[in-house]
Amino acid sequence: MSKPKDSHPAAVKSGDHLMLVDGSAYIFRAYHALPPLTRKSDGLPVGAVAGFCNMLWKLLAVAEDTSLGEKPTHFAVIFDASSKTFRNEIYGEYKANRSEPPDDLRPQFAIIREATRAFNVACIEKDGFEADDLIATYARLAEEAGAHVTIVSSDKDLMQLVTERIIMFDQMKDKIIRSADVVEKFGVGPDKMIDLQALAGDSTDNVPGVPGIGAKTAAQLLQEFGDLETLLSRAAEIKQNKRRENLIEFADQARLSRRLVELDQKVPLDSQLDELAVEGLDGPKLVAFLKGMEFTTLTRRVAEATQTEAEAVDATSVSVDHWEGNAQQANASDESGAAHSPQALAEAVTAAAFGQSIDHASYECITDLETLTAWCDAARKQGFVSFDTEATSLDAMQADLVGVSLALAPGKAAYVPLQHRSGVDDLLGGGMVEGQLSLRDALTVIKPLLQDPAVLKIAQNLKYDALLLSRYDIEVIGFDDTMLLSYALDTGRGGHGMDELSQRWLDHTPIPFKQVAGSGKNKITFDQVPIEAATAYAAEDADVTLRLWQVLKPRLAADRMTRLYETLERPMVPVLMRMESRGISVDRQMLSRLSGEFAQGMAGLEAEITTLAGEQFNIGSPKQLGDILFGKMGLPGGKKTKTGAWSTSASVLEDLAAEGHDLPRKIVDWRQLSKLKSTYSDALPGFINPDTKRVHTSYSLASTTTGRLSSSDPNLQNIPVRTEAGRKIRKAFVAEPGNKLLSADYSQIELRVLAHMADIPQLKQAFADGLDIHAMTASEMFNVPIEGMDPMVRRQAKAINFGIIYGISAFGLANQLGISRTDAKTYIDTYFERFPGIRDYMEATKAFARTHGYVETIFGRRAHYPEINSKNPNMRAFMERAAINAPIQGSAADIIRRAMVRMEAALEQTTLSAQMLLQVHDELIFEVPEPEVEATKAVVCKTMENACLPLIDLSVPLQVDARAADNWEAAH
């Protein structure tokens, strides 16, 4: 990778190869892909620098591979010099919606430029121009000289430059982008990308485009009309009314957008093309820089590759090979006093994230028992194995097992096909493909491995696999879940699905499911996927999961998240799996009656709405409704959305209804009945399992920022309970004959958590004395006695008590209580005067979040808010409210998780046969034999009220209200 430095670089000529790196994209990719990392000697943030260096090092190694053409003769990293460019003079709103860089990233910009120079490659930027313009200029100059150009980026803005001699390289996906790839992705070639973007716009850069036209429509129009100007001149010929009208009305906006997206290929350059000649790595210089940054692993790698003196490398550094080669050591927890520092662990993670590749051709398809037995024996010998299941459906309660994949090491993975079919030519779904192991024989070998507690099973979203396998009499014992590892470590920093984690940590995009199973009308179930394609897809899942585990597991100790993962995340998997398996009974006939009742109610409301509107219209059409309310009737408060239509959101209608307008109130009532009918009374019967005759919801463990569970298919956590119609839905959830449904609900748990965390003496004493907390608050605020208190006064205090937790504003409280904003503000001010500790807690929480980027629950769960220091006041205010609420709501969520984890053992110890069926926020639902109701109620309440012990000793007692009845509503 080195050559002598030329004193007079030769001019670029035919056959040369110029590589241009989009440096600004590199920075943000590195920052968002990796955990926070600071230099241990002075606390300087260096996470983005570490990621950048690893990516650039990897790229320079890849660049010598002939798969990218000739070895680069010229190389440069191009950066944005500033946020203001000539485009801001054309359009003042250009990129106006972009937030400022995070505070911990700002000091890394200059260091990354220093890093570029340490790698001995050109570092280019220019005021007034974007990096893309510089890339465009250099690329065209090189092309004119007969050289080949590789642009290292996946940015669609640069795709307009692609030609026969200019290609792009998406390093994250290890994919070369040529003209054909642009056509495949966007429907037009590189020569039409400028016009396509002019039409479609770009919300990221605030390029307006033409309303109502996306990339797909723009491609169709350009295919038909050729180019933007021809399209605009012939817009009257377009048949679709709205499309035609928008193209005519926003023609000048489209032309403006074209000027914004077209790259300047004639930027006056400060460094000429021949000055970008590759000079080769200066080993001692680069090692010195990396050692100064304390990147020990990369320092060692560079020193070895450049044969730099060994003394330049810290011999005590931790290499990523340690973590890849010793998985059991990676299980060390923060309580065990792990020998490796968080700094070294985080750097090992960084190196691992950018140093791996996936080879689908290396995967094995196992079709004989001898080979399967050998794989299982190898897993037992090393003590861990990654696995995944493939099935015919996402519903684990009804899916058929199709195959199992295993991985023993990165790149060493296999797929065991079990029930692939040859087609769908008969009612049975086609015959079995020959050559597969029988389901019984294969599971006879696999079952002992999955149930062996001495072998750690590693999976992504294990709950699905465990529930599916439980139907085949297999219990997965001893496991790690990479989804939950990520959730424990990085809540709020992005999603936790395998594809997202793979892209974030491994720079690899797994094979999309639709690539093997199709989509839309052509979609097939996995048992119809050819075994060769299934092997690549399924084995890759196990391989990627193992690699993610090697990256994420060591971070538990480094980030001190082991206790959270071990006590609140991992133990929830079998608990929820069993709850989902049990399901709950619903009264189908009652649901049918409710559907009829809701339909009648909607019909009556529709007649009233038509009379109030003075005409018939589609009540379900937001556009038509907006035209009636704000166009025809001229009601106040109308505001338009980005598409130009009137907003008729729930908040808009509620505000109008609160001001006394009848039509919006009727619309709100109609929408509520329509949602109840379509979402619940009509839909719930379709969720009844044909085998169990019960409804089985699915819980998500890693989808909220606060640790709350969410429910889907069907969602049983959002059934409205504040209206009589909504409560009727709960009546349809019933106990089986001889049983009762027991509802156990934490009483005011979030207020109790607030009293503990904010240390509010009045609230703590009130809870300790068992007082009515809302009446006590009203008494404190309004100086009225608790005895004989006006219910309306108590209601106002209750609204403030709960509103404060969610950062309610004077406007919001005024709407909720039907009072003036002035009175609402007075109530809030009075509240803080009576309870100053709450305001102090809120301010301290915001300050902590601004400094650290996260907040914590009482169990140590972190909710990250990277945008809390945003320059955008609306974004900043939103993040501050969320940061105040998260420790409270998150602590409440952690408490009920803790109760659920301990509940089954508590019931078993008393030989009670109650079964936990549902969790809805602060409530647990059980099905209990009638003779055991009172005994079960006592055990359930005690377990929930002592859930924190012995980990946390709350200074406020928890209280649980429990009732039993024949249906959910009566019990609640």
C-alpha cells in the first residue's frame, strides 16, 4: 500500500483510477453506527473518529482489490466545509430543516480531518460548495482525462454522475453501483436523476419538488415525456387531475428544485487533480496518530501491516480476535469485575463492526443425520450455538416449522431443511421436496441440544422461535437474545431488528425476505422457497446473529447493563411466550352484537352530520371533511398539511368541539365508533385460533423507549376505556366456565415513582398514610379541606397530577379541563409552588440528559435522547418532555416486568393453578379457578407490591387493586 512520494506528480491520464470518498457521509455513518466512545485519558469524544478510521482503513485495503478496477492512483476524502453554500442564495430554506450536529460530534470534525491526513491521503473541502460539488468536479475532470472514477458513497444525489467510466461503491453493502443499478432502483438512468429529484423533491435537504409526486411517479412521467422541461410544457396532457394541476401550479418550484439538486461540475479547485496522487501510507505517522487517540486495536493492525516498530504499539491492547475467539469470556458481567476496560471493549466492538464479510457460498445444507449430529456435537463442545427457525407464518401459534439454521462461528453456518414443498398444485400445498431429513428424525437430534442448559443458545427475537418450538414439545433452555442485548444497551438509538443491527454493526445488509419469497400477489410461504435459496437466507440469519452477539455481549459489562439484561430483559422471554401460548377467550356472539350496535350508532351520527353539514359527503375522507369544515363553514383554526389539504386530525377536531361546534363533535364520535367496529368488534373474531378457540396477542419486548411492552395481532393494549362504547369491548373478553378473570392493577404507580425519584415529602407521606392523593393535592393547591371536597376540584388536581408527568402545557390543561389558559397556567404555577421538589427534579433531569444524552430508570434502564440539544426549539422541547417522563414511565414499566418475572414462581410455590394471560400497561390479567380466587388475589397483590425487592427499596409503598369477575370489564 505504499510507494515513494513524487516531488512532481504526473498529470492524470488514461488508465488511471481516481477514488473519491464522501467524507461527510462517512462521519455521520460512523457516529450513528457505534456506541459512544471517549478517550480514557481526557474524556474527549472519539466514537466517530474511531469508526471513521476503521472504515477508511478497511477501504484502503479493499481499494487494492481488482474487483473495484485498477488499484487507485489518485485518492481523496471530500468534506463539507460549512452548512451555507450557493444553494442557500438560490433558496433560503435549503436544508433549513436539518438539526445541528450533536454536541459530542462537533469536536470530532477537526480530528477526523487530522485522521485523513494521518492516512496520507488528500483532505479536500471548499467554502460555499458542498462535498458533492467537489466530487462532481473531480470526477468529470478525471473522466475527460480518460481515467476511471470510483465514488465511495450510496447518496442518490451523486448517482447523476454515473457513466461508463464513473461508478459508485456502497462500502456498507459492499456493492458497486453502475448505470443499470440506478435504473433498477429508480426506474431511470443517471442522466435523468436530476429531473427525477426535481419532481420528487427531498425532505432531507428541504428540496420542495412537486406535491403529490414521488420517485416512482416521477420515473413514470420521465419515461413518458423524456425530460423535465418537456413534461412541464406538456403537463396539460396528463389525465390525472391532481397530478396535472400540481405540475402546472408548481412548475417553477420544480425548476427551482432542479437547480438545487444539479451538482456543480465546475467548482474552482484549490487542489488540482494531479495533486490527489496516492503517496502511500506513512506507517510511523499513522501509528503515532492512532496511538495518540488510544485506538489500541487498530494501532496494532496498522503497525503489523506497515511493519512499524513494535514499540509503537501498546502491548496491553485488547484485540477483537480475543472476543471473536473466546465467546465464553465475552459473557463476563459488570458484577464480576471484568479485567477489560469499557474503553478497550468499545474499541473492540468498533473494530469488529467494520472488519467482517459474509460469504453465502460457504454455508452448508444439512440433509443427513450424521452431519447434523456432528454439528450438534460441535456446539456442545464449544458451549454455544446461534440458531434460527424458518416457518410458514409470522403467527407462531399457527405456523409450521420449515427448517432450522445453525452457526458455530462467523462464516460457519448451515441450514437444515425439514418441510420444503415442491409446489402448490393440490390442497395439501404440494409434495415434499426429496432429500430432506424427516421432521421427527431431525428434531430428535436437535431437541437435546436446545434443551441442554450447558449450551448457550443465541437467537434474534427468541420469543418467536421458542413459542414455535414449544408446539413441537421443545423448550429452549439457556439463551441470549441479540434483540434484547441491543435494547438493553441502545434504547432510543435506533431499531433493534436483525437487519437494522446488521447494517449498524456489521455494515452488511442481509438478504431481504422478499428476495426469496417474493411480494404482493407473487409472495409464497417459506416452505415453497427452493432449498438452495433458503439455505443462503436462513444460514445468513444464524451467522449474522452470532456476529451481532460477539459485538453486543461484551458491551453489557462495558456499559454496566448486565443486571438490567439479566433481571428485566432475558427472563421476560419465557414469561411472555407462555402468556401468548395461553391466549384468552372472547365471546364471538357479543362481538357480533356490538358490531350491529356500533353500525346503528354510526348511521344515526351520519344522518346528524349530513344535516349539520347541509350536504352528503364521505365522512371518512379527510379532504372532503376539511373542505366542509374550513372551506364551506369557515370554522376557525384551520391549518393545511404539506400536501395542501386541510388538517382534520383528532386534535384539530377536539379543539373545535371544545369551542362548542357541533359538527366536529359528531365527527369525533363517529370516528370513535368506526374505529371500535373495524379494529375490534369486526376484527377480533378473525384472530380466534381455530385450534385453541382463543385469541393470542403477540408482545413486543423492544419497541418502546421506556421499556413498556406493546401488543399486536391483535393489539389489546389500546382498547379505549374512557368511553362506555370502548368499555363494552372489554366485556367480550371472558373467563372459561368454572373460572374467573382476575384483574390486578397498580394504583397510581407513576405518581408513586415520581414521589420516590423526586423525593417529595408531602406526596410520600400521603402515600404512606393511604390518603386520596388527588384530594390531598387539591387541598395543598387550593387550600380547601379534604372532607366534603367538591369533586370538580379533585378532578382538576387529578388532571394536573397526571399531566405534570407528561409535561402538560397550560394550553393542554385548559383544553382538558375546559378552563382558560390563564387559569390553567395559574394552576400549574401553584402546583410547582406547593411541590417545588418536582420542578427541581424536572430541571435536574433535563440537565442530566443534556450532558449525558440519556436518562435512567430506578433499575438503571437508559433511554437515549441524542437530539435533546437540538437547535430546533420544537425538537428540543419535545425531547425534554420525553426525558422527564421516561424515568417515571420507564420505572413503572420495569416494576411490572419485575412482577411478571417473579409471578409464576410465586404461584407455583403456593400450588395455585392461576395463569397469567395479559399485561396492559399497569395491569395484569389472570384466569383463575373460582375456588382459588381469594388465595390467588393475595399472592398476586403481594408479588406485585414487593416487585422491587430486594434490588430497589422504594421510599413509597406500592398498592395493587385486584378484582375478579366473569369478564375483563367487570373485573377491571
